[in-house]
Amino acid sequence: MDTLGIVVEETHGIAAGAFTKIVEIVAPSSAVAGATVAVTIKIKNTYTSTIGVSAVGVRDSVDRFIDWPSYNIPAGATHSFSGSFTMPNSACIIHAYSYYYGTDSAWHFDDEMAKNVSLSEVFEGTISKKELEYDGSRANIPAYDIPENNRGLVHIWGRNDMSDAQRMGIWWQVKDPDGVARETYAAWETWPYTGGGSTHEFIGGRFDLDKPGIWTIAVQLFMNPSDQVVVDDYYGNLCTVKSAIPEPTFRNFGVTDYSKR
């Protein structure tokens, strides 16, 4: 019996897994320190009739987060027992145990399973600057009173707020005043990657600012391409576009000849 009072060897003559089977531990394979880790232990009754089954879930043999809930499971059925724990600042192991209620009115250990949960790295980055270029001019986003029919070009800077170099990625989508997507852009920076405290500029493609009104943009900054993490985002106005002033229809009108009567 360990420090939590969980019997892992004494089975009263019954081989482990004789009446129950732990079919799965449902839990994330990694989590950040301080996160709530949800766990579900699925136990199947392998006996020929209904039996009482209890579950125990322990994190690293120090934190019993599923503490002997019991359920009468019909023959061949599977029941889920759920709980959660707070992720420590290190990798950990989830231990799952099943018990059945015997004819001697006692609980007997029957099966066990384990699952590793690794510690996720916390990635930190910031969208440090946003600019809209339009036919040779630039303005901070959100920009205002951009003349209609200019060509727009978005510039976004991502800053690596970590101590070591990181590969950063970007995604954004520009929509016109009618909500129609006019540019969708995504990219990951190429080697060499951005060092700690430094920034990387992402430049999209050109699009026509051909509708007066409020244009919007959604931006997400990423790190860790193998398991993408959004480290910062922006959802808001890109710019306001003002209507072009129509030219007078008589602009080129002039007197070329006259007659006196």
C-alpha cells in the first residue's frame, strides 16, 4: 500500500483485470504549468453480470484527484470517471486504478494504467507594430481618411518576448465595409529565426481600397509551428476610406468660337 492508501499488489487471489479493464485514460499529452488538466478514466466491466466498480486517479502518487467514486456497471458496458488536477512545473504521470466490489463486501484492486503528461513550454510574443501602406504613403493601423481607390499593403511586426530565438508565424484577413474578405495572408518566417527581444516584419500582398467606409482586419501571431500557439492577436479596424471627389463634368469646357448677332 502506498502513501495514499492505494492497494497495488494485494488482490485477494484475483488476477489484475479479472473483472474490469481500464480501456483509456483521456487526458492531454502536455499542459502548461498551472493549467487545469481534465482527466477521464474509462473502465469496462468484463464480467458476465453487473458489478460495483470504483476508480482512483492519482497524479505522481501525491495528488489523488479521482477519489473512489463508484458505479454499478452492467456486463460489457463501460463507464467514465472524471476529475482534474493542477499541472505542476514539471512533467507528471497519471496513474489510474480500477476496483471491483466482491461478494465479501470489500473492494479489490483489479486493473491499472498510466499516462505521461509533459510540461508545455510557455511561448510569449507581441504584435509590436501595425502599418498600412497605400500608394507610397504609410499610416499606423487603424488608419483614417485613406483616399478611395488607393492600393493597400499591410505590414505587421511580431516581437519575440522570449530569451531564445523563436520561429514566428502570422495570419491576417482584411475585410471591406461589406464584410467581404479582400486579403487573407499567412506565413512562417524562414531561417534565421527571430532572436529574443527582436522583431520580424511580415508583409502581405496588395489589394484595392475601392470602397468607402470602415475596413477591418483580424491578426494572429504564432510561435511553435509543430504545435501552433497564438501568442498575440488584434481584431479591429484597419482603416477608414473616404469617397473620391468626382471631377466636374465641365472641367474641360471652354469657348472655342462665337458669333456676334
